[in-house]
Amino acid sequence: MNKKWWHDKVAYQIYPKSFRDTNGDGIGDLKGVTEKLDYLKDLGIDIIWLSPIYQSPFVDEGYDISDYYQIDEAFGTMEDFDTLLAEAKKRDMHILMDLVINHCSDKHEWFQKALKDPEGEYGDYFYFRKGKDGNPPSNYRSYFGGSAWEKVEGSDYYYLHMFAKEQPDLNWNNEKLLKELYDMINWWLEKGVSGFRIDAIINIKKDPDFESFEPDGLDGLAWVWRMVEKVEGVGELLEDLKKNTFERYDAFTVAEVFNMKENELSQFIGENGHFSTMFDFSAHPVFDKKKKPYGSTAARLEIMKHVLFQSQLKCENVGFMANVLENHDCPRCIDRYLPPYAQNDTGAKMLGTISLLFRGIPFLYQGQEIGMRNCRMESIDDYDDIGTRWEYQTAIEAGATEEEALEACYHSSRDNARTPMQWDDSPNAGFTTGNPWLKTNPNYKEINVKAQLQEEDSILSYYKELVALRRSPEYREIFTYGTFLPVLEDVQGLLAYERRLGDKSIFVFANLSEKEITVRHNVLAGGRILLNNLREIPTGEDEFTLKSCQVIVAL
């Protein structure tokens, strides 16, 4: 494997709207990110991924872009961005932009021109099709619910939107459009960003015939991803994208990829893959509260262990996955992955250790390092997320009470990860002096950065130790390039693995269960513990005992 500059890095996602507001308007801004660079450097962060900061109407929180070359005024100015970029480079830190090129905003100049002439030059930048017998061209259901086709007022045409109707899909078969996109990407790389997180990228390949599928719901529609799974040839588009942009700048790219075909991993993240890495979402379906397919908590944790191990082994000789517990689209990891007995500081530390020491590139999400939690809302009106509002309405129409629908939102809403960052115990958690755009979690009095910086045993203090261990000169190589080997995989409730490089091994042992576990392994006979999330120190020649949610890293 050719070594790349990003292989040994630790990344951190910032959701700018909720990170730090410096002007009191209730919305986080770029100056707020710059203000907190030293905090992130102290945490051990190398790479910062910024969720979209482009000009946008914010129908889908900035993932509907109306101008790719402008910073939205809610976040500041291009001068503010240039300052952030310069200050990050002074600290040897890298900035990633969020690249959203499957779709744009319906307010984008391209689409406004397309509406005036769907058969014209700009009409071909999108997917306009005539309806059939007064109905949409096909029965696709968008990712946010409802038809994926929106009628153009006063005409027979519909346009495709796999997400919200305000997010028309871009036509990747149009060479002029591709040049516009490539020029834009290269413009940002020339400016000095180190790469991109790439949004929903597998959706760019469409079947231009847009044939209907057998309905999979009472609404007579079929999920649009069924078309994505069926269509072939996305790799050709991705290779063209890479060769015309990322490859020229040695840029780091991390892709959000769903619906990838079984044999395509090496094409996506191999030695000459389309991307540097892609997020490992393998454990996410196990904890989907809406589906509940895996039974008891113990069963879910065993399935989680299995799928994570399989993912690690699968990419061992292929490339690097990006290991992630949280992002802007997910509930908080403590609430999502951990059973009630583990929803505490000890469990949070255990979960972080498992993820950060896997083979791959670790990504933290703002607030994960202090154990931020899901936030209960009193009303659906307190939610901002378009997807949550649709799910709530769907639940009500299916016969759920408002209380039941809100409970479902509490467990699954994307807004759980978007509540303001909790910096201290002052009003609004030190995020803003104004009224925050989204409710601040009331638990900020107990869970905040300032308090945890002063506590030796806090989640934040532990994360700093954990990241420092991974990045340390002594162990950096083994945690970056060491192989992954499952250990005692058949022991119920135990998640254990070895990282091995040459003749050196480091072991991670985590007790996922509610009870103590006796581990029959001789790692502590002459070895030493590098990290431990509890005060109790296990000892033993041929076996040792781990308390509930205890994790140790041993050499």
C-alpha cells in the first residue's frame, strides 16, 4: 500500500450552524469555528470536515446549494473562510468542504433557467420528463417521502428530485454540466481546501428510462434507491470525477456511499479507488429503531460486533474505511448503540475506544467527545429537520398518537445531532448570546466542555488520552497500518481485537454486557495496560476480569 498523508489522521465533523455563534444571531458561524481551533488541536484533531456553508435557502440545512462559489451570509463571508483556512494551516490542520453534487437547490441559477425552458440547454442539466396519463413519469418515492417527481406548473413536465422537491437532481450525462462541476471543485482545491466529504454520491447514476417498480408501500410508490441498486456504470462517472479533480491535487476524499454492490469495495477505496475512504455504516441498520429486526439488546450487541468485525476484515487488504459513530444525520451514539445500563460516561468511553482504535480513519462528530445526548422536544414544531417532520406526519397518519410519534422522533431524528454544541453552563450552553436556531439540550448544565476540561475522569479527558494514544510516535504505525484480528469472538458480551504490525501487538478488550466477564487471555502476563476507562485495574497471568462496560487497551 502506498502511504498517503491522510492515513494516520484523526478527523472531526463540524456542523457550523450549531457549533459556535460569535455575533448573537443564534446561528453558528465561521468565526466561531476559527475561535475553537485551539480546542480542536488540543483534542488531537488533524482534519476538520465542515458541513455545507455554501449559499442556500436551507430547506435541507444547506444540502440544497444555490451558489457553489459563495459562503452563505448566515456563516459569514469568504474572507472569514480564508481566515479559517489560514489559521488551520498554521496549526497543521486540514479543512474539508462538504461536496453536494447529486443535486442543487431549485433556487440555483441553472434550475431557474431550466424551468423557463425544460427542453433547452439548462433543461438538460436536470431530469425533465413528461407525465404519463396525468401521473408522474414513474412511481419513485423520494428519500424524504412522497413522489420523487414534481410537476412544473403550467406544463406537462415533471422533474426528478431524489430528496426534497427543492433539490432537483443534476444530470451527469451532460458534459457541459460536468465541466461546471469540475471547475467548481478545482476552484476550491486551488483555494487550499485539502479535500471533500462527498454527499450521496452513488445517486448520480440514473436509469434515464425511469421505469416504475412494484410498489413497496400503501401509497403505491417504490423507494427511489431501488433504481440506484439496479443501474450499472456509476464507477465510470466516479473515475472521471476523480481524474479531473481530486487526483490532480492529492486531495483527501471521504464518500457517503449506500447501496454499493457487493464486489465494488476495491473500486471505491482500493489502491486506485474512486475515493480515499468511505464511511463504515455497517452497524447502523442493527440499531434502526423503526425496524427492530434483531431482538434483544444482547442480540443487537452481538450482531454489531459481528458486522463491525466483518467490515474490518473485508477492507483489510483493500483500503481504509472511515470509522464513525455519529454524524449530522444520526441520533447520538450513546442513545443509539448503548443499552440503558451503558448510557453513561463509562459506556461512552468504551464505545469511543472500540471505534477509534479500529483499522481505518476515525471521524468524531462535534459533541461526541463530551458525550452529548439525544434531546427531547415538546412539540413537532420544535424540530427543524424536513425528514423528521415527514416521519412524524407519516406516523400520525398511520394511527400513532402525538406522544408516540414524538417518542419515535426522539429516538431517530437527525436534529438530535444538530442541537447547539455545549461549551459551558451559561445560558444556551455558551453557543450563542441570542436565541439559538434549534433548542439547546437542557442537560448542558451537566454536560459541557468547560466542566469536563476540569475533570480528570471526564469523557473529554478520556477522548484526549485516546486520540493521543492513537497518534503517539510509539504506536502511530501499528494503529494506522497494523492488521486487524478478532480475539475470543465467541465469548458472548465481549468485543476484543488485536492490532498487529510485525512482531508488535496491541489488544483491545471491551465488556459490552451488564455483568462482569472473565477473559481467558494472557495479555497481562508481562504486558501492560495503555488505557483503561475505569479506576479498577484488571490483573492476572492467564485470565482477568472486566467490569460492565470496561475497556482496556493492552500491550
